[in-house]
Amino acid sequence: MTPRFDDPLFLQRTLSEFSQGFAALAGAVQGHGGPAPATPETLLESLAAGYKRVFAPAAFAAAAPAATRTAGSDAAWVRYQRATMRSAELASAIALEAGRRFAEALAQSGPQAPPITSLRELHALWIECGEAAYGEAARREEFAAAQAELVMALVELRAVQA
């Protein structure tokens, strides 16, 4: 377990973010105007804001650590930053596609609609939508190329830092 899980402030902040996200999702599913169900677009908008925050690689905008800087490490660091940003973009796109599928499934009615009578079934539907979106994206050449570039960039960065 990482040390930050021993930090009460980290845990409090994380739980607060989770509860806010869950409240936003619950509000989107229920509909902002009351008990009427939300539209797929409303649900997707609610999910998109969280995805953008989670997958935004803002932390990678910083310069490489000064202790390890050389001419080669600067280039390797830039390559790694680009690869990380591209991978984050693809992860965000996958998450948004999962959210779109989830919203569409929840908007269905009639016999073809997935039976959602418990949080367990709602969670299972979310996992199913996420796995379908990831499975579709992972088969694309673009995804494989981005993953390969990320691994190679990290290997290069570690090599110049050694």
C-alpha cells in the first residue's frame, strides 16, 4: 500500500471527491428537474467533467527533475510527456465512450432495456459498458501505437537517467 493511503487528509479529500462524483451521477440519472429520468446527454455531460479531470495530464507539464537533466534526458522527458498526453487523450476518449454507452443503456425502455433494480446491477452495467468501450478501442492500431510509444518513451527516459 502506498504511503499516501496513510494520510488522513488525502483520504478525506479522495472520499469527498468520490461522494461529489457519485452525487452528480445520481443527480444526472434521476434528472435535474426531479424524478424524471435524465437524457443520455445529461448523464454523459455529468461523466465527462470527471473524466477530463482524471485523465488530464496536467502534472506532466512540469520540467524534468533537475538532478537528472542532461541533453539526452531533456529529449527523452519531452518524448515521455507527449506519449503520456496521447495515452491520456485515448483513455479519456474510452471513458467518454463508456459513458455514452452507459447513458444509452439507461435511456432504453421496454423489454430490450437492461433490468436495473439494484446498485449491483447498475454497477454491472457500467462495467459492461466500460469493458465494451475499452475492448473496441484496444483493437485499434492507434491505441496500440500509443501504448507502444508510451512504453518506449519510458524505457528511453529510464535509460538516460541511469
